[in-house]
Amino acid sequence: ECEAESNARQIGQLRAKRDEVDQELEECKAVLVNFQQLTVDKMKLNDDIGEKTTQLQKAREDLVAGELRGSMASKLPTFGVCSELLVPGFTPLRSSVSGAEASSWLLWRLRQALAVGEISGLELLLAEDTTGDGRLSPHELAGALERINLPGACSAAVEQLFRDLNDEMVVNGRVSALDLVLALPLQRRPPAPAAHT
């Protein structure tokens, strides 16, 4: 009988242990279900963040475009075009300037950036015109180029560009936004840098 009681006690303990394990198993299943739901929620939040980021970017672009349009509309009456732009063979950079490769590349990159980004050069430049006269200082032009993240458009490079531009384009240290935009297609593509041997 002692052995039977011992066996009955062990069976009781095993059943109690089994019940504990079953309860722990149910708790683990609940945690797993919660984890799976959290994973689904996280993926949905990531999608929502992506969508909101896209909406924010679009809103910023619309805001900048609106500012540019408003800026341009208020400044249109002040424009005049440099007559030299109409002379055959005219280029924005003085041909007598040696070492103007950096300025030539800056103008070329600006022309390409405007074309690739489908950006109105006139709107871009006029957005930085603080005086409203349609002319830009080197600082204002640098601000416009920085706005489109143009490579190589530091203040020193823009100041050098002003020194390299044809005298007809720079009046009292300022360049006409319209003249600069119209002159971009007249600037030849600069030669490729010589290969190092």
C-alpha cells in the first residue's frame, strides 16, 4: 500500500506539473500572438510614416513652388535683356579670361541641373533677389545654387564666376537673373579634365 500511495502522490505531482506546463504554454501562445500583432502594427506604422513623409515632401515642394511663383510675379516688370546676348558668338564668360574652367563648369552644372530637375531658372534666381530689381549679388546667386544643392557652388566659386562673366552681364557687381538664364545655353560645354597618366 505504501508503494501505491507513493505512486498516487507522484501521479498527483506529475498532473500538477503538467497543468503548470499547460498554463505556461497558453501564456507563451498569448505572448506569441501579441508579438505577431506588434509586428503587423509596426509594418503598418512604417507604411504610414512613408506615406506621411511623401506627403510632407510634396507639401514642401508645393510651398517652394508657390513662393517662387509669387516672387517671380512680383518682379517681372523690372526686366530688361542685355543686347549683347543677341550678338552671334556671345558667351557668358569672357574669352580672354584664362583659368575660367571652374566658372565654365559651374554654369554647365547649373544648366544641367535646371534641365534634369525641370526647374525654372528664372523662378529659382528671382526667389533669392532681395531687392526686387531682377539682379543678383554673388551672395544671392550662391543662395539660389545652394537651394538646388549644385555641386561646387560655394561662395568663393560664385564670386570667381562674377569676375569671369562678360562685363556686359555684370552691372555694379550684380547680374541680371534673366540675362544669366538666357546666357546658359550660350555657354559651351567645358572640356573634360585631362586624364592623369
